Amino acid sequence: MRVWDREGYEVIHCAKGLCASVAAGRLKGLLAEEVSMDDGELKAYYIDATKHVLLKGSVNEIFEGTIQC
């Protein structure tokens, strides 16, 4: 699966997009139970019995800091 943002740039890993696509695709009978992003590092599994989506992949910290409100 490949995902693009609003400006038209390809997103490397988009967990929300992958999960939403897998759920919609399974409900319409278009996708397998397991779908991965293009590089295979992020995978989503749709469980038909419970209608849950499980996400599997690595996690990396991309920001550390404080936000003042």
C-alpha cells in the first residue's frame, strides 16, 4: 500500500492510513487479512471475527521537548 499527503508527497509510514485502508478493504472484500506498506516494515492485520485492526512495526522517537500552552 502507498499513501500520499495533501500536498501530493508520498508518506513513508502512515499507520492511520494503513489501518483505515485495511478495514475498508476487508469490509468490501477487496484485501487480504494482512497488508503491509511498500517497504514491508509496517503491517496491519484485520481480524474478521472482532473487526479489529492490529498494527505491527517498529517504533522510533522523532521528537523530544516541551510545548508551552
